[in-house]
Amino acid sequence: MIPLADLAYHDYEGVALNEAEKPRLVADLGMHNFMILRNHGTLTVGASVGEAFLAMYILQRACEIQVLATSSSAALVPVPQPIVDGIRAQANQATLGQGGALAWPALLRRLDRVDPSFRE
């Protein structure tokens, strides 16, 4: 639900090396933090690396769930707009306003245990 409330789209324009595409990409992103690059992939932004990482994790999982859900024979039910409109406030409440800062330190500690060479 979190990506749905904060999602932008950008049409595929080929390999992203064209300087002229950058302003269109920025315009399509607008004030959103999640973006689907049609026929290309996903993009997330955040005020910190932790926020951008958490956003990408959430978007990736949402995409996986959507693919699994659409592969079933059950009809999907659209989420009513009033619910979508309230998601940002609910997400902020659930994370106590900390966003990615809530999970990022724990992820770094885990990475330190697995392979501390990332700090080099």
C-alpha cells in the first residue's frame, strides 16, 4: 500500500543515457518517492540512503506480491481512493516518523556481521 500512495511512472525512452530524458524523468517523479520505469525497472528516492533502500525494498516486495496476486484466478479488488489517500499518514505513524532510519542501523549491523569489508 505504501508505494501505491506515492507512486509515479516514467515511459521507456531507451537506454537511460540521453541527457534530454533527465528533465522528463525528474518531472515524472515530481514529489513521489517510488517510480516504475515502464519496461525498464524501478527507482526510489529518499532523504537518506536508508530511506531510499527501505523504499526500494518495499517497492520490490509490492511488485512481487502483485505478480503473484495477478497470477491467481481470483479477481483483484481495487483499493478505494480514501484508503490510498490515508496511507502516508498511517505509514508515518507506524514508523514513528523515522522512515528508513528505523531499519537502516539494524541492516548495517547485520551487514557488519556478514561481511564488514563493505566499509573499506
